[in-house]
Amino acid sequence: MSTPTPSPVRARWVASAGMVVAIAVLAFNLRPLASAVGPVLPQLQADVHLTGATAGILTSLPTACFAVIGAVAPALARRFGVHRVIGVGLVAILVGSLARTRVSDPVSFLAVSAVGLAGMALANVLAPSVVRRHFSRHVGLMTAVYSLTLSIGVAVSSAFTVPLSEALDGWRPAFLVWCVPVVVALVAWLPALPHDRDHAEQRANAGRGISLAAVARTRLGWLLGIFFGFQSAQAYSIFGWLPSIYIAAGLSQAGAGAMLGIATGLGIPLAFLWPAYMGRNPRPKGLLVLVVCSGAIGYLGLLFAPATLPWLWAALIALGTSSFPMILALFGMRARTAEGTAALSGFAQAVGYCIAILGPLSLGIVHDLTHGWFWPVALLGALLLPMSVAGFLVVGSGDIEDELPSHPHAGE
């Protein structure tokens, strides 16, 4: 008796469900390697002998890696296949995550962290292109799923790194725990690799691709890069320094870690709601007003009464940095093709992270110079102004292909 052949519809449904799972698990692993550092930074500084300046370099390292990789990731995807390059990125995350639990000096720790962060950056830049390629009719919804699980990864690693380090007697075994979901992501990503089997034909047509140099000649590319950059400068400063700010205000280490958990955890529902909302409202200016005003109030509270209502300021700061899922949605919504999404994402992230690297590094330097947190927090608040101006211009713009008249999809 022969085995029934699965129907084409069922096979497509199973393949799509597999990609949903693969993208979701991938997204979960795109921040813990960076966001787990902040809650245990004091112990890490003492154990690895990091000064204030080198700790600033460590908290700035994610943005530096993302800037460099953002510039080369689309070209690597065109040459080797986007699914394969993301797979290599996951391997790099695992290698870097494992290696940093074994080193004890600043140079080695920064070097192995850079390996993992480079892998994280590869997947981070190319994931929106995978969403566009596999779910072109549901970009908003799939971006919501991707953004949701990414935010869960941030919140879980921020909230549980301190309890894990206390239960397991140190930050090293706690960091080792975050290697487990990377292994799961690698396993889930294996079925996606065959999608690059026809890559030889794709490379033959690569001349029709959108290069980063072409995006660099567009208004939208630069505006989205600026929007992304000043948002990321705040986000990575918060990942790296918010617990230290609260500890200086009188909170315990566990309490300060919990505030970072609020600042990242509240982003979980917003990470789903904002892209889903934008799927129906592609020019969300009112939403951007809410985000900017919330961030401003949160920073004011952190400036003048950090220990009075610490949970409220953390929640408002979470709203203030929730433009990130909006930007993820814009990568796919301001392009009509997967290649356009990859080029726009790569260019905007390369520009954005060049700007963002100044955020956590500047906070560390200003803190060392002023011996306090008033001026570093004031600097964070000032970053809202250029972010909001660029954001309003981006949400009112058209598609990237419309600014590339020679591209075959322009004017569609």
C-alpha cells in the first residue's frame, strides 16, 4: 500500500509554518548577547578588569558591529544566499557566546564578544528581507511576530540574568544559559537553507539588485538611517547603563535589573501591536507623537526623581524606545521587493549604528567626567529631537523604489 502524497496546499502550509517558527526563534536570539551585559556590568567589570572607558566600549560594541556588518550583509546575501548567511550568523553567535564565558581579560572579552555580535548583526540586517521574501502579503503581521519574539529575548535576558547569576554563582554560567536558545535557533533554521538552492540563478541576475550605493543617493535611505540611529543610541544606552543609573539612585542590584526588565518587558506587547497597527495605518504620525512624548517624560523623571517612581520612568522609557518595531516594519513597508528591503535595511542600519555607537560610549565618558548621571540622562533626552524629526519625515514618505527611477520596480 503506497503512502499518500501530501497535497501541495498542505506542503506549502507546513513550509510556511516552519518559516514562521524559524524566524521567531531567530529573532529571540538577536539581542540577549548584548542585553544580558547591563544587569551584571559591575561584576563583569571587576572580573574582567574593565575600566569605565572599556566598559563604554563594551556597551558600544553592538552598535559598532551592526554598523560594519550592515554595510556588507546585503552583498554577502547576494553572493552566498540570504538563508545561508543567516545560518553562519547563528553559528557566530553561538561561538562568541560560548567563548566569552571562558576569557578573563578585557581584550579577549571584547574580541569574542565582537565575533558573536557580528553574527547577531548579520541576522539582524537580513531578517527583514526574509520576512519580505516569504510573507510578501503579510509583512506587517510577520514583522509583528518577528519584533515580538525579539523583544521577548531582550526582556527575558534583561530580567533573568541577575537571578541566574545569583542561582548559578556567577555571570559566566548565567551567560552560558543564553547559549541554549541559540542552539534551538540553529536547529530550526536548518530547513530554511534549501531555499538558497537556486542561488546560482539569483547571482546571475544580481546586476538588477539594489546596491547600498544606490540607496545612499536617496532621501528615504538617509532619513531612515537617522531615525534608526538616534533610536538605537538611546536603546543601547539603556541596555548598558540603566541598571547603573538606578543603582546610583539607591536601588539594589536586583531592583535595578528589574527596572531594566520593565524597560524592555513593556516593549513585548508593543513590539507586536505597533507593526500590526502599521499594517492598517502605514503613516502612523499620531503613534510617533505618543512614543516621543512618553520618552521625554520618562527621561525627566529619571533626571529629577529616579527613585521616587522608578517603575513609571522605566515604563515611559519603554514607550519612548518603542519606535524600534515601527522601524522594523518600515524596512518592509517602504520597499516593494525583498532586494529593496535588504538594501534599505542594510543601508539604514549601517548609517544608524554609526550614529548609535556614540550613545552608550558618550554616556560612559560623560559619567566619568561629571561623576554623576544627570548629564548623561540629559544627553539621552536630547537625542529624542533628531529622532522625532527624521521619524515624521520617514512615516510620510513613499517607497525606496520610487527614488530609484532606473530600477525595474520603480513606479509600480
